[in-house]
Amino acid sequence: MPRYALTDIHGCSATFANLLRRIGLRREDELFLLGDYIDRGPDSSGVLQHIWRLEAEGYQVTCLRGNHEQMLLDAYAQRRAPWDYAPPPAEEARTLAWMEGLAYYHQTPGYLLVHAGLNFREPDPLADTEAMLWIRSWEADLDLAWLADRTLVYGHTPRPVAAVAEEIRYASERQLVCLDSGCAMPHPGMGHLSALNLDTGEGYFEARID
């Protein structure tokens, strides 16, 4: 069954719902979400509720931790105000417990999935969890020998949707693809949510409606 990856929804719940309709997600498909569900956009709670509903209805959803989930966890742990989104009191415990359970990376045949990227200057790139959430400008260090037959899929650093389309086009050659097209960002060429069919290589691009 098809496998789909997307990232950096950032509170754009209506756009997220539209994109899932566009790809025609079914329960037997696999959906990989690479973090940053909250902040920036208008409906972080709606994004989380949609994900939880998919999980409850038996959809195969794998969710990774992004730096914005980590920021929220850190804010509550340190008893300070969140950077942007704070869950309503009725959802606070569930939100924090769910985020605490999020993995830093995931492997599926032919792919390695992570939020921000990997620190290839470390002997074991999978040991640096902070880099998985925060690293930028690391692509020049990509170790293809370590990556072997996998393509690395990530987000975190937004770029125009045309650049994401180009990344998808050459993903198998480069073994690298960033899917963050700045859904909640106002910059020219951004404002899209992008998904990749990991089995066919097809990209899907949904303009923000939130």
C-alpha cells in the first residue's frame, strides 16, 4: 500500500485536511508526519485533533517529534509560557503525553525520516537527537556510504514550493529531499503543504487555505 510523508503543518488544519483528501488517504496506507504540528498557524489544536482522530480510526500514522513540539515540552517542564501555542486545559495532559512519546526518527524500507536532518560529523548520526530537531545547513556533510540505499526525507528549513518540487524530482538521485514548503510562512513562493508518495515518487502540493 502507498506510503506518504509530509512535514511542518504548523497549525494549518484545513490545509492538512485538504492535502489528505487530495492524496486519498486510506486506512491501509501509511502516513508519516515529520514534526512541527503546532505554532505559527491558526489552528494547532485542530491539527492535533485530526491526527488523533486518524489514530483512533485505525489509520497507520507515524508521527515524529519536531523542534516546536520540543519547545512546548520544554516550556511546560520549565514552567514558562509557550512560544506560541498552549493547549487548552482540557487537552493539556493528553498533548504533553503524546508529544513525549514522539520518536526522533523513523526508518521504512528505502527511506530514513527525520524532522530537521542529521549531524554527519558525528560517528553515529542517529545518536544526536538535538540535531534531528534543530540542525540546518548540514546537507553538504551528507554521507552516502552511511546512508546506503536509503533516501533521507526531512523538513524544518522552509523553501519555496517550486524548490520542493525540484527536490522531489531528483530525490532518488540525491538520496535527499526536504518537504517543507513553508505552509504557515508568508514569504514569496511558500504557503504550501507538500507530501511525497514514497513508493511512486509523486509529489502533492496544497496551497494554504487557513
